[in-house]
Amino acid sequence: MIEVHQFPCLSDNYGYLLHDPASGETACIDTPDAEAYMDAAIDKGWRITQIWNTHWHPDHAGGNVAIKAATRCKVFAPQAEHGRIAGVDVAVRQGDILSLGGWQAEVIDVGGHTLGHVAYHLPAAAVAFVGDALFALGCGRMFEGTPEQFWTSLSRLKALPPETTLFCAHEYTAANARFAIHADPDNVALHDYVAEITRLRAANEPTVPMPLARELATNPFLRADDPAMQARWGGGDAVATFAALRSAKDSF
């Protein structure tokens, strides 16, 4: 089976190395901290052969140049943002397929946090790397996109098989949980989830990755198409409700 090695980076990022034991290939999912990634690869005895960037922000692509110089790996990055990302060899877009050994990853356009943000979904492994598009009980700030674009992006993630495990880029879950309870106070599944998050963080354990099925039931941003959420947040449709939720979270 393919292996995912997760480790902390910077103040609240997660780093990921994706490794195919059969071929020996290893992909960095984003590069927030070049030294941390190269140390992690050495510790695992893995050879970095690729970088898959989700978007241009420095805490996602800032380590590209150093890692590429040290490993001669190939860098894949969103076509819409490749001019803002250093070291890109291959620009990718919605529907493109990347290969890591015998494994294939589909590129998904999840623009909204940034205009060209992408996610990487490996159907055979039932995992997806979603960067800052989606978090446990949250989503990224809408720095560059529009509510319509961002909701369309989240809808693409909602459509993945519910058994998909989602790997996001930050440990923001405790703060997201506080807003989620405010946004959706009658959600029993959400209250159970928040109790688990509280236990995990008290033990300094990660809340990531997370199963998509649970996010579908509890993440307020993924539930903007739910009539109860629309009634509570005054949106006449999913886009308006998502916009209201995102605006409220920005100032929460």
C-alpha cells in the first residue's frame, strides 16, 4: 500500500510525504519547510522524486527551490499559479492525472482560497490532499476567489467517495470547532466530534487527517446546501449561505 508520513512544520502546518514502496518514489505534498521535509525523508529512508504543490502561498511552496536543488525532483503545481511558484516543471489543471509509481492522482480544481488552488485525489488509496481549501470543520479564507467559485470547489470535494480520508495543511480544528458550534448548534454529530477534538488536543494529538463522511455531517461550510443551515444563515441558496458563513467566520 501507499504510505503517508505526516509531521508538523512551522507553527501549525502539517507536512506530508507520500511514498510508493514498490517504485521507491516519494512526493512532497507542498513544501512549507524544506529542512523539515528533507529530514523526514532521511529518517524514513525515502528518496524525494516529486513535489505536488496545492497553491502558491509561501507556507505551501516556499521550500521548492531547496528541495529541488538537493534531490533533483520534479515539481508539479497549479497551472493558474505556476508563475507565482518557484521551480515548476509541470503545470497541472482540473482532470490531469499524476503518477507516483503505480499510483495515480487526479487533480481537482478547488479555487477560492487562492484562484488556482488544486487538490490531489488518489482514488485507489481513498485519500485526498486538500491543502487550505478544506479543513477539519472549516475551509480556507477566501483571499482571491468568489463565494460561487469556492462553493463549486467544495462541491467537488463533497462528491468524492465518503470513505475518502482528507489530509489538510493546518491544525486549525479547535478554532474551527468553536465556530462550527456557533453556526450549527443543534447538530448532535457535531457535538460528538467537538468532544473528540477536545480530547485529542488536550493530549497534543493531531485532529488530521479526517474522514470525508464525518465532515459532510458536521462541517458547516460543506452543509451550506442544507435547508436548516440556509434557514439559520439567511441564504436563499447554497452560495449565499456559504458566503454568509465565510463572512461570519472571518470576524468570529
